[in-house]
Amino acid sequence: MLALLLCLGGSYAQTRVSGQVVDEQGEPVPFASVIFKNTKVGTACDENGKFSLYTPKNYNTLEVSSVGFTSREIILKKRESLSLKIVLTEGEMLEEVVIVQKPTKNLSKKENPAYPILQKIWAHKYKNSLTTSKAYEYKRYESVEMGLNNLDTVFLKKSMKKEYGNMKDLLSSREANDHYSLPMFLREEVSKVYGDNTRSLTRTDIEAERTQGVMQTGFGMERFTRNFRDFDVYDNSFYFLDKAFISPISEYGYGVYAYVLNDSIERDGRKLYSIYFFPKEDQDLLFKGHFTVDSKTYAIASIQMFTLKEASLNFVRNLSIEKTFHVNDSLILPQTDYYEGDFTVLTKSDKEKGLYVKKRITYSDFILDAPKEESFYLTKIEKYKSNQFAQEKTYWDNLSQTQTSLNETQELIEKVSDNSRIKGISNTINILSSGYIPIGKYLQFGSIWESFSNNDVEGNRFRRVGLRSFMSNDDRFRTYLYGAYGIKDKKFKGGISAQYLLIPKIRLSVGGLYQDDYVQLGTYLQSNDAEMDLKNASNFLFSRGENYFVTRNKRVLGMVDVGLMKSNLHLTLSGSYQQMKSADPERFSIGYQDPSLGELHRYSDAYASFSLTYTPNRNVYGYGVEQFYGKNIFATYRLKYTQSFSGIRNSNFNYARLEAFVHRPIPLWNIGIFHPMVEVGKVFGTVPLPFLTPTPANQAYGTSRFALNRTFQLLNYYDFVTDAYVNVYLEHHFNGLIINRLPLIKKTKWRSLILARMAYGTLREENKAVSTSNIVYHAPEKVYWEYGFGIENIGIKNLRPIRVDFIWRNAFSSLNGQDNPYFGVRFAIRPEF
């Protein structure tokens, strides 16, 4: 009875409306604008022309508009008007424009009337932006909604049970072909953006933010919402899901898009050209859609685009984008951005249940040519904790932008937030993405992806237990613990690490670890101490040849790390003490002739390291001691110096090491992405084998656990040993460019890549002289090469995680056991979009 009274009481001051916008042929009008007259309360239709709008206030008239159509006003006779069918008619045609049909063949530049307009767009693009004003400021509102879609009534009734009856009316506006979408997570942010173009300075102040829903602590879910990064519509290419898409407004677009000048329309007293674009190859990473162009300034007034199901994208059923701009004779201002991703697991079928992400941005309250003092722009207000900009409910109630269909979204989220089945779906996704299973409120078991492996010393290795502390992604303290046991050597190993975010504002964290385990020092050259990595580098499920070249390493490490520039610049100071011996002395010796102590087969080492790591534009998020990374393309620069100290707890050595690493991905328009990586280093001093720098080998049949391989697949461990080295790793991923153009084969949706790796190094005679190891030292003073090609995106339907590399090498003689193969086939399983 109380609920009924509340509902009746609320109905006196509210307006709820939903429906579909169609054209005269009954076809949906996607992304049409629906707004209450003389207000800012409105929304955009989805790709099916569906909309839903709610406000606690009373309004009587709707305004419905879309580019290319005549706007309409709809009189609302009731406070609740559901399932409306609104028909828009085409806008006024201008007689002087010729209507061009979609070409059956690709037209030359001279033949296509759209091409001169494209040339004008390119010529004017630097004039048509905020950069033409001396200074600017505006308000920016962003919302990100995530949930499940394509749900039938059977699923909803079973999941929501008694709640389903209360939700039925709210869900009616989210119906498409007798299936529904159900929101589970919502994040909102209001910010003020300032810019000074004469000084090239910007500043962004977050004013308010809030999140709600069952996925707030979901590592995998949060990563999904970070995939839609803002971009300039005039850029030649932009990046989503770690993939480069060629813009339809790109200066290189004519080679991959087919353009059709459809018509021109009169809107708000301005003449607009309407141009449609289509991928020439449906499987390329391109969009289909249309944009309107102002005939006087040649500025983009609006653009709507979406991917095709045939596109070479995994787990993506649809990706759609809409941008609108306010155009006048002197300046072009952004109005709205809309991004939507529709993700599925198995297929791209419209019948499969999926996950959706919707991101909406509105721009308002522009102030132009009112520059501030330089000190204002240089003073940044950085976000350093999750609830830093939380506001009271009254703030959000008074914010006009939120009085849209998001009110309805919030109602639905409140109803599903405690639902056990919905929570179960969220938890399953989090377990699969993180590898950890919750145990109570404070612990998680895992990682389930690292529970079993194999090497020649241990035989079958079982990671008996692994735990981590966890309450939320924003925990300031995190600890990891694991234990392992080898069936063959019958020995236990393990490790524990802990890290604490001491000063969130400058991201000053401290940490330490203890580890007693086997390691394969010949698989990697450089490590990042800030990562506190407890992963073991000596274990693989499948490998070639024998490998007894494993070291038993007991180490203690302490670390202090500072993250600046939005955690894109890390300064790390670490210190470590370790004791080392061979894991199998009969087959592998790390012997060293000490000038004072004689021959040593186990020894100690104490060292300190300082490193600087810079990752400009990396998509970093999270405000706990651990941060996470969204999919985007960024460069990495690292410089590290290490100094050891003899005499500390019997430490035997006094050496120094200087290392550097550079990885700078280069998008090459529609040709793909080129990944060059360079590692260089030098050891100063006389040291035994474990402290030299062996060329990183990989005897596994799988590639590196890193996304980009920095090992040599046809080398055996310790084939090359150096104390000064330069290694170069090159990979180019074509993203389907070549295979998409091959008849029959293009149906496989495979993607091709080429690779080349080079190793060069030297070894001083002093380090050869002190060795009593059974490893014969051999440096690659004649450059060693591996080269080949690969096929990735192998699988069926949406599941295409397999990559196969075909690799060759140049000639050299192995001095430490079995001869190396001249050719190899290597595999990787790594799900990617």
C-alpha cells in the first residue's frame, strides 16, 4: 500500500515518454534528437530509432529532429506516453544539387562530386575548431552506462523474479524485437575545461562524479568502459579497442572508402551537404555512415558512423559513434558525442545475449576569447582518490543534463543491484578477467591461470595455493602469497609481496617481497621492480629440448615508487639482497672463481636500482595501490641503473649495470601498426653468469607471456652470453589488410603480421676468465637474426585467440648442447578484439 501511495504521489509531477522515430517508409531514424521544448532535457535515439525520456517535471511538448529531416513538435496529451511512433519527413531539397546514387563501382576523384567537398574539408579543418579562438572554456558532462542486452522475457523473469513486475514499465522503453537491455553500471562526471591557444596550455577541473551499480569493483568491466576515448573528428585515424581505424574524413580516406554525395538540406538557415561513406572492403577496420558539411565553412556539422558485422573485430557486434557540432561563420563548437559498443562472446548474431557500453558527452556554457593568467593553466587539480569529487544528491538533481533517460537507468540499476543472478554474471566476468576467485570479503584465491606448469628440474609443478588481499580495485594495500611444489624434485617454493600507497596525491607507494623459487634467468633481460612481479620464468606447459639451466633464487626486495603526470612517469628506487645457486648442480653450474675465496657455486648479492619509466598518453585508471590500463596505443621509455655492494651480508660482488628500453608503436594509416622495440645494456665489473646478460631465449612452443615478444624463439638458453648488448625486436601487424584482399581466404578473417629480431653483443675477457661454469660463453658479435611471418585471429565465429608464427634464423653454431632448429612454428593463445 505504501509503495502504491508513493507511486501515486510521484505521478503528479513527472513526465515519461518513450517510442521510436521512423522515416516515411517506416525505417528507423538512428540517433535522432528528442528534447522537451524550451529545455535542455533530452536524449538521443539508439541505432534502432528507439528512445526513452523521463523527468520529474511536467512538460507538454516534444521536439524531434535529425539531420536530413524536417523537425517535428509532438504535443503530449498525457503525463505518461509510451510506445509513440514518430514519423519524420525528409528535409527541403535544393534544386541545384544533383542526387548521386550509391556507385556500383569505385569512382575516380574526377567522377565523384563528393571529392571536391572532401578537399575543401581538408583545407579548412584547422580553421574549424576551438583553436581559432585565443582562449576558451566550457562545461563537459559525461556518462558511461554498461549492462546486458538482447535479453528475453524468460531470462528476465527468472533473474528478477518478483521484481520483474515492478520493472516491466521501465523496461518497455528498452525493447527491441521482443528483447530488452538491462543497465548494471553507471558512471557520471562533470568537468570544466579551459584552454589558452596562444600559450598551448589546457586545464581540466573535475567538478563532480558518481558511480552506481553491481559492477563498480569489476576489473574487467571497468576496462570495457575505458575503451571509448575521445578523438578529434578531423584526425586521419583514431583508436578504439587497441585498433587503428581510418577516419572517413581522413586525407587518406579516399583509398579505402566509397563516398556518395546524396543531397543537401536547409537547416537553421544554413545549407548542408550530406555525404555517405562505405568501406570498399567490408572486413577492413572502417566505418559506414554519413556526415553533413556546412557549405560555407566546410565544417562537419554532424557525423554518424558504425562498424559492419563483417569487419575484422572480435567480440564486437556493433560499434557506433555520433558527433554533432554548432556551426556558424566564425567558429565551430562541439555539442554532443555518443559512443556505443555492443559486445558478444560466441557470435555476432542478433540472437545472442551481449554486453553493451554507452558513453554520452554534452558540451555547454562556452566562453570564448577570455584568457586567464598563465599560472591558472599551470595549476592542475589532479584526481588521486576515487571519491575525491563526490557531490550530494541535490547537486545531481539540479543538474539539467542528468534529467534525461538516465533517471530511468538509475531506477533500473537500483532494482538489479542486489539481484543474485545479475551479481553472479558480474562475478563470473570478474573472475575470468582477473583470474581470482573471492573468498569472503577480504581475500581472493588465484590466479587460476597459473596453477600448473612443467620444467625438467621440477617435472610437473603445481601451484598449490595463491592468495591476494582484495576489497576493491581502489585498495591502498595489496598483498600476494603463493606456494608451489615440484613432483620430480619434491621441494616446496613460494613467495609473498606487499605494497602500500602511502601518499595518494603523488602516488608514493612502498613495497617489499620475499621469494624462494626457481628462475630461468636466460628468458629476460630487463625487469620493472615497481611491478613487484612474483611470476616464475622457468615454467612452461610445452617446450622443446632439455632445460636444466635453472637457478634457485632466494631474494628480498624493497621498493619506493612515485607516479607523476597521471601515473605516466614513474620514478622507482629499489634495493635487493639475494642468494643464488644452481637448481641442478650436476647438470648446470654457475661456478665463479673469486680472487679471494676461490671457486664459488653459491653466492650472495646486494644491490640498489633506480629507474625512470615514461609512458606518455597511456590510458591509466584506478586510485588504489594497483592501477589498471585500458586498451590504447602508447610509447614506453625506460632507463635503469643498478649498483651492487660487496660486503653486505657476505655479498660477493661490486658491479654496475646500465639499461634502457624503448617501444614506440607507429600506426601507418590503413597499413596497420608497426611495433619497433630496442633494448640496450652494459655491465660494468667482473661478475659470474647470473649477473651477465644472456640473449633472451625461449624454448617453449608458445610465445612470450607479454603481448609483444622480446625473446628469440630459436635459441636455447645461454646460447649467447654478453656483458654489453643491443637487441632489436620488430613486428608489423597488418590488421587484415592483406588477407582481406585475397579471394576465398578473406572469408577466414585471419590477420597477417611480419617480424624480425636482431641480437648483437660483446663479452669482455675478464668475465670469461673467472667463469668455472659448464656453460661455454659465446657472444653474438656477428649479428644474430630471426625473421618470419605470422597469422593471427585464427578461430571460429567470435572466438579467434590463436596466433601462429613461422620463424627462420641465420646460421650459427651452438656451443652448449643440442643444435638449434633453423625453422620453427610457435603458437600463442591471447584473446583480442
